Amino acid sequence: MHPKIKSVKALDNYLLLVTFDNNITKKYNCKNKFKNPLFYILKNKAFFKSIKVDPGGYGVSWNDELDLSEYELWSKGQTI
């Protein structure tokens, strides 16, 4: 079981700062996602900054079609 997401903040250079409910914070680089055409829209900085935590903390999302799971952010994020 992975910790749930407590908060997320979009930083410059397409980084996400994600705080989990165990009080560990990780930095996740979204630039790796640009290989997938679905994620091209994240290059729009205003859209990128519109990210929010999903209900229950099971992921983060920008809209109904574009999201990242808590597993992805926890396993591939860099602890800071």
C-alpha cells in the first residue's frame, strides 16, 4: 500500500512537489511524460499549474482525462 497524496504544487521546469500523508515530500519530473502525446498539453504552463489532488489522495489530475496515480508519483518521485 502506498501513502496517499496530501498536497501537490506545480513548480517551474515541469516539476511537481508532492507531499504524502506520511509527511514525505517528493519531486516528480513531468518532462518524462512528454514522450506520450496525451501529455503534450502539459507544456502549456497555465494548464500545468492547474493540477489538483484527486479525492481520497489516490492521484493528481489536471482534468478528467489527464492524471497521475499516487503509485507513479511515489515510486518515480525523488525524495527531498
